Amino acid sequence: MFEAIFITPFTEIAEYPYFFLEVLISGLLTGVMYSLVALGFVLIFKASGVFNFSQGVMVLFSALTIVGLMEYGMPVWLAILLTMVVMIGLAYSVERLVLRPLVNQEHIIMFMATIGLTYFLDGFGQLVWGSDVKSFAFQLPNGNFELGPNGEVFVNQLDVVAGATAAILVAVLAVFFQKTKIGRALRAVADDHQAALSVGIPLNHIWVIVWSVAGVVAIVAGIMWGAKVTVQFSLSLIALKALPVLILGGFTSIPGAIVGGLIIGAGEKIAENFWGPAFGGAIEDWFAYMLALVFLLFRPQGLFGEKIIERV
């Protein structure tokens, strides 16, 4: 057992460097797709201090809406634009019907409200679009790039497209939140709701904006994950893999969501391929949660999160 854990994996990595590189790249690009889902959690947590349990089903609902509209003959660009309108409408409805009545309530109450929203969107999505497994009518690149002197390393084209899309999205969000008036107002709201209201920041407008942005992020994540694993109701469970990403990176950090996703994605792929035989396989299913548990024990605020200070 000692040899299988501490010697054999490193020997295999040294013996098959190109295979290790392929696994590493695949893991990093998968991690970027985890980060896309985690970004939605971070945006809403920064604005309200509440963990949005419904972010995963927002990814599913946006993907279902795009597929459903395309089934009625709409071109893909129009389906995506109308889905953006739907998600913005959802953001406005959530602010009016869920968040506004709960201002200044305990965070656990708002968290429970997002759980209710999850089940509502899940059921509403099935009511409107049905519960069958669906696929996008358009095709994203899904072949392989061959890298290395003799093409020893294969990289999935869809993962590359997702990685590039996420990088652009993160760059735009970083500029938006750091350089714009709305972004500064968002950070003020995240620090203290009452203080933000006292200086004239429209809390309701900020929440609509941030939920709308989270909806757009959900559309991008829904397209990428829907193209990778088809559009089905288990797609909402992708959000569970975003939890370790948030724990590693920090619940309030956009860069943390990206770095956390890269660590989780690369870590679970490498662990599965090189340490899997020592544990009987299937490490990929639980590796992320064990790594998150270690972080909770020794650095609960995550790599980029704000230090937790308890006042007594």
C-alpha cells in the first residue's frame, strides 16, 4: 500500500511525461468549466452575503431554454438573446418576490429561500420544456488537438473553447467590478446593506444587476456543460462540484473561483489516473470534497477569501 501511494504514481509520472501533461491539461480545462459555475455563486454571495443554492438549476434552466427555443425553429443567436431576456426577467422577479421582503433577515432565511427557488425552477423547467434528455442543435468543436513532437498529447477542442470563453468572461467581470460605479456599489452592498442604503446606494437595483449577471454566467456555463454532457436534469448537480471550488478559492473572490476550479480540475484528474489504482478507482468522485475538507480545517476562508474575524 505504501508503495502504491508514495512511489508508483511518481514513477509513472516520470516514465510517461506526455500522458501526465495530457491529464494535467485536461484537468485544468475541466477546472475552468467548474469555475464558470462557481462564478455565479461568487457574484451573488458578494452582493448579498448569501449562498445561492439555486445557481446550479439556473445553469440547467438557461440551457433548457436555449434548446427549447431552438426546437421551435429559432436560430441559435436569437435563442441565446431571448434566454438572456428570460434570465434578466428571472433576476427582476427574484428581487421583487424573494429578496426585497427578506432585507435585513438572517442569512439562513435567505439561503432557505434560494433552496425553494431551486425546486421551483426545477419543476417549472420540466413543466415548460419537458423532462427528456436534450442536445443542442448546433455543434461546438469537439475533436482533439495533437500537441508534442509527434502528437503524443491530445487536448479536447471543446475544453479549449470553454477555457478561452471563461478567460474572456472573467476579464470582463474583473473590469466591471473594479472599474465601474456599479462594481464599487456592489462591493459596498456586500460589506454592509444598511450602510450602503444610508449613503444612497439602491440596494434593489444592485441585486437585480448582480442576479442578471449571474444569469448570463449561467447561460455560458449551460452552453458549455450542455454541449459536453447533454442537457438533462442531472446537469444541476454540477453545482455540487462548485462547492469545493468555492471553499478553496474563497466565497467572495472572482480570481479565487478560477484558481480553485483549476486546482480541483487538475487535482481530480491526476489523482484518478495515477493514484486511482491504489484506492480501487473512482477517486475523481470524492477527491474534490476531501481537499475542501482539508482547507476547511486549516484555512476556512480559502486561498483568496477574507480572513474570518469573530467578535465576542
